[in-house]
Amino acid sequence: MGSDAELPAESLVWAAGAYPGPRTGSFRFWFATRRWEWSPELYRMHGYTPGEIEPTTEMLLAHKHPDDRDKVAETIARSVELGEPFSSRHRFIDTHGVEHQVMVVADRILDQGRAVGTAGFYVDLAGTLIRAEHDALEARMPEVVEARAVIEQAKGVLMRMYRISDEQAFKLLVWRSQETNTKLRALAEQLLRELPAVPPAEPATVSAFDHILLTLHERIPR
């Protein structure tokens, strides 16, 4: 079966061996059979030994934070019904009781143009940078300085789309740069180039933003 969303057997992590648990993990979810496939990193992120259990929708939902569980269940149901990617931002609790805030970035798996599943990555949004991450970011600083404007624009897009912080948006760009062996500037430029392909915001969203824009001066501290 062919697919437009091929993933490596083991996804890259932020810094192998430098963090007690992985920072990213990959998955596949097949709509017809409701079958999940997890990378070893995703098992460990949830506190399991790779292959220790068979991931199911019920098990996955049991790990979700109680306040996010219904939202994730609705997202999975919509994925199956409409053939949409399983993309989400939520919290889950691992087997040790540790809470993780993650962003799930996914795309459809296509078979002859028909959506048969979804595949993507869990990205841990932990706010603390570890030493290896600092090194990776420092190595890219000349490139960042040279392309500051375009990278800042790309960060702004990610912050708005995923409701994440400035630091998390930058780390997300660096992660994709590392994983795809692509220059950070090239990724940022391509993101902005393809931004017009994103559907326009709903009228209510534009109206709410208009109100904020026209009344900003009233809320600035004097």
C-alpha cells in the first residue's frame, strides 16, 4: 500500500541520551481497522517499554488529561469520519504520573488519492532547553541572524496556528530543520511561500481580530 506520509521506523529525538524521555515520537493510525502504530520513542514518552502493550484508542484516551480527553476523542472521531489528520494540542499523563503537554503534527496517509490513515509526530512542548538543544540552537545562530526577518515571520505563523510560545515555535522550526536536513532559512521561506494555501479565517475570527486591532490603544498601560 503506497502512502504520501512515509515515516522512519524511529523518529528523531531532540537529544538522544541527554534527556530521561524522548522529546518527539512518531505514529500511524489506520482508519479502517482503528489500528495505531507507535515508534519506540512514543512508547517511552508514555512510560512503556517499546512493544510492551498494543496501543489502542481506548488506552490512548485513558492517558489523556481529564480536561482534554473529550477534545481528543472528538478529534479522533473526526479523523475517522472525515479522513482528517489527527492533529491536536493536549496534555497526557504517563505511567509514572508525569504530565506532558504535547503538540501532535500530522498529515493524511493516502492510497490512490483516498485517505486511509494519518501519520505524524508528538512533540513535547516542555519549556526547559537541555544542553544539547542549546548547542543545536547556538550552531544555527549565524543563520538565524542572517535570516532574522523571515524566521521571525515563520515563528509568528507557528505561534498563531498552534498557540505556542516564541521559544516553542523556534524549537519546532529547528526540529524540522534537523529532521529533514534542511536549512532553517529555507524552511521558513517555504512556509511563508505556501501560507496562501491555508484556508482563510472564518468571518467571526476576522471580526474578533478587527475589534482587538481597533481597540488596542485602550488597553495599553499608561
